[in-house]
Amino acid sequence: MTDRSAPSPASHRTPAARPAASVPGGGPGRRRVLPYLLVLPGVAWLVLFFGLPLVQLAAASLYDPTGSLSTGYVFAWAFGNYPDALATYWPHLARSFGYAGLALLLALALGCPLAYAIALRAGRWRNLLLVCVVAPMFTSFLVRTLAWKTILSDQGWLVGLLRDVHLLAPDGRLLATPFAVVLGLTYNFLPLLVLPLYASLERLDRRVLEAATDLYADPLRTFLTVTLPLAKPGLVAGVLLFFIPASGDYINAELLGSPNEYMVGNVIDSAFLVRLDHPQGAALSFLLMAAVLGLVVTLLRHTRGEGSPALDGGAR
Amino acid sequence: MRPAAGPATPAPRSAPLSGRVARWLVDRWVVGVALLVLGYLLLPIAVVAALSFNQPTNRLSYDFHRFTLDNWANPCATRDMCDAVVRSVQVGFLATLVATVLGTMMAYALTRHRFRGRSGIGLLVLLPMATPELVLGTSLLALFVAAGAPQGFWTVVVAHVMFCLSFVVVTVRARLAGMDRRLEEAAMDLYATEWQAFRRVTLPLLLPGIAAAALLAFSLSFDDFIVTNFNAGTTVTFPMYVWGAAQRGIPPQVNVVGTAMFALALLLVALTSLPRRPSRPHR
């Protein structure tokens, strides 16, 4: 199935060379309107329920903080909400990026060998192994995180084993520690890092690697100078797909951590749903988004021109 | 395919011995680490499956106490949980339907037509995927509060359509971009209207891509917690139920649902991956 879907001759772009375009019922006038009609409902949905809400969130972050949900909020250009929120909750924001960053490093250490082994060493087991990689996504996010709670619990076999070999103090625990939260984050988002990385490794031409070996490069040098640069687009896509949800996650911190491990998501959740302090929740949301967006732009700018497969969709 | 080794290299097929040893070690090491990582990925699933056959001593206990089939025999022993699963299926079905139709239309226009604003719309579609889910959730909450819209079932559906839409467009677009465009052009050269060409040629070829997009949308919707949590009001979906129950101790039937989902997804993958081999222009 080497379907070489070659770009068709440029003729189809010029209506004159294309009789079908002027067939009755499909006149040139209609053809110009058609794409707009097709994208209109989807664009309207995104503008109404993605764009407009962001504007509203921005407005909410500038509400007068003395208002409340019951008495009504007043829009007041209250930029002070941002430094106020930052002053109180900077540890949570720092923890979000700290834990997500640690989880990312761990995920890279685990995911790179995995993607490499599946792409270049798995042979006929490749598809089965790929299914194993996405298997965690097949069960519910919350259910599999609760399974970690079981595994890491104080009465569990893992804690017992670690205490027996003195890797853990007799009263030491795994649950409600930063370690548990980072482990959970790594676990839950690892497939998102491995898949794009695998895709770009699988696509690379093995003969290039053989050439490096034939030219007396040792494995490390081959990896650093040939494999890694060729896999970079997949690596960047994987890092983004991992880091964006990991830094905004608060399920792992809630289920596997304690209030000492709470991330910015936990604070935002309680600001909107428990404490009903909308201006503060909105300001923190924007701080999170700005930080994430900054990261995305920086990473993509560094790899511009190489095209990251996950983020530019099928635009080939 | 052997590289042309000049007369200066007496051993044409081998790197130095130290290099070969290093390569052998690296290979074993990589495969070993990969298997350990796979174990890490599969361990919680095994725990969920095991706990679905567990008869717990009390609600807060997660230890494996005694083997039983009761949980599978009575999945609805906890009424609330079953209601939540049904609610999630309803939301997932509606969100998938709307997102798949709108997303397919967009993907078709974006790949098969050139028009002003095309690249801008392509970017707009990708933005929700680059936005933290938390922000998608809180911003919709802010909108619904400002508009005075009561939160509940329908606000959840609206939110789910929004984030599923991007994934549908990307999935269908990838399929369309890999399809042979000349087939559609041939149909139109034979005086098919664009609609006829789409209906008779494009759509049948595109169907696997649309099905994949719909499955992806459903699984995203069914499993979503963060966006739902901010917009559900008092509506309880399955993830919302698990979240609430996690504080009081979860019934073992939650693990039954988790295991059943896993089995179902595995079955779907097995069924769909047998005949399919995506065309890849690189080989």
C-alpha cells in the first residue's frame, strides 16, 4: 500500500481548467461560499465557547475583589488581583511547574528508551507494544489514579517491601508525598510523550543509522548526532503534549498528595467551586495559561521549520 | 546495500570491537528498560482488574480480601454510580455526534478548499488543544455565570463538543490529507457535482477516519473530569461520581466499570486494527 498521493496537477486550482466547477448547481459563485458555510458552525462554536469565555475570564480576573457571587461582581480594571493572587499562591504555582517539570524529566528517562525500543527493536511485536503504551488511556483517568492510591497505600506491599529493605523509614510513607504526585503525573501523561516520539523515530530512515555505524560512530555518538536531531519534532510535540496537561492537573495532587502538595489547579478549583472567589480563580487561571503559552511559543520557535507532527495536524 | 568500502578499510562490515560490545549492551539495556516501563504502565490496570473481583472488608479498604464475582453480577448495586455511567454515556453520545459532524465539515473545507481565513481557522482549531483544560473549564464557568445560564447537563454537552471538535478536525484532516485526491477529481470530471463526489467517493473512503475521530471524541468526553467539574452544576457524570466517592471510599463496582471500559476499548482496537494498514508515503 505505498499510495503515493502525489500532489495533483495545479490545474484544479484554476476554475477555467476544470469543467466540473461550472456544472449547473455548482457554479463558481456557490463554490466560493461553500467553504465558509462548511466551517461556519464549527467556527461559531469555537468562538462562542472557547474565545468568548476567555474574554469573560479576563474580565472576571479584573473584577472588584470585594464583590461576591451573591451580591454580584463589578468590573473595575482591578489589576491588583494578579499580584494579590501571586503573593498568596506562588508556592502552588511553583509546585505546578516544579512537579510537572520533574515528571517530564522522569517521563523522558522512561519514554525515550521505550519509544526507541518499540520503533527500532520490536519487530513484529511493535503493534502489541503500542497497544500496551496506550492501554492506560483505556481505563478512566480517575480509576487508574485511585489504583495508584491502592498500590502506594501504607498497608500496601510496596511500602512494606521498601520498609523491609530499609529504603523507607519504618514509619515512612509514599502516599501524600511529592514523590507520589510526580509518579502519578508521570504515569498518567507518559503515553502522550511516547506516541509522537515513537512516530518520528519509526519514520526515520534506518540506513542513516547504519551509515553512522559504518562510519565508526559509537552508539552514543550515533544517538546524539543522528537519531536525536531527526527525532526532534516528535520530541517537541511529546514534551508539549505531556507538559500542558501535567502542569494544569490537580487530580494527582488531590488523590495521591496532601494539601502540602496542592498545585495551582487545586487552588483554582476551590476558588471557583468552594470559596467562590471568582476574581482570584480567574487571575490564577490566566497566570497558568500565560506560563504554558510562553513555554509553547518558545519551544515551537526553537523548532520552527521542522514541523511538529502532532500540532500541525495533517497539514502536509 | 553494503556501503562501498574503499581498499583502505580491510574489515568492511564491522565497527571496532568496543563499538560492537557497546551496541550489544545498549540494545539489551534499551529493551530491558522498555519492558520495565511497560510494566509500570500496565500495573495499575492489573490492580483495577483484580480489585473488581475483590470483596472488601469495608468501604475504605483497598486490600484484596476475598475473591468474588458479586461485583460483576451486580454492577448497579450502587444506584448513583450506574446513574452516573448512564449520564456519561448520554453526554458522550451527544457531544460526539455534534463534534463529529461539525468537525468533519471543517476538516473537509480546510483540506479541499482554499479560501480567505483558512490558515487562521486552522490555528483557531488548534488553540483549544494547547490551552490547559483547567482554563477551558474555568473560562466557560465564567461565561455561564455572566450569562446567567444555569449549569447542568446541557452546559456539560456544550463544553464537551468544544474540546472534542479540535481532535475530530485534526484526525479527519490527517485522513483527508493522506487520501488520493485524484479520485474525487475524476468523479467531478465525470460531471458529478461536488456533493455527489463527496457522498459517493470521499465519504466512503473517509469513513474509517470519521469513525476513529468519533471514538476518540467519545472517549475524551466519557473520561473528562476537569472541564466537567467546573460546568456540571449538580449533574453527576461517572468521573464526577468517582471524584466524590474517593473521599468516602469507592464501591468495588467502580473497578468493574474501569475494567469493562478497558476490555471494550481493547476489543475495539483488536477489531479495527486487523485489516487496516495506513498508507505511508515514506516507504
